[in-house]
Amino acid sequence: MEAGFTAAGVAIRPSKLGLKERDPKTWRQSLLSLWRRHQHKPAVQQLYQSKLLIAQALLAQFIAEHPQGRLPVTFDTW
């Protein structure tokens, strides 16, 4: 994701780069947080897809394939 952010023109703070070696778990959380803030950009959308975005895409595909169906659908924060 780091290379993808750079290619998409999203800057990563230099202070966060050290987390890669010191604290990989926090580094991952930092990258995901950066993704959340910039996920509206098409280049960033291609880097990572959350489970929610995958579910939305699958649902849109299902609805397109079955236009006659009128099933209730809901998403929650889980």
C-alpha cells in the first residue's frame, strides 16, 4: 500500500515511516487510516477494498443480474 499511496500522490508522514520497523501493527493501522481519509480518490480505491466495499460490489452485481427481485438489504457497522 505504501508504494500505491506514493503513486497516487498521497503523502505519508515521515514520522510514520519508522513504524514499519518499530511497530508493524501500528504501521498497518496508520496505512488503513490513511486509506480511509483518501478512499474517495480512484487511484486509492484500487489499493485496498474493505469487506464492506466488496459486499456492496457483490450486491450491485446481484441486483444487476436479478432486476426483478425486490429483496430488503441493510448494512451495519460490523
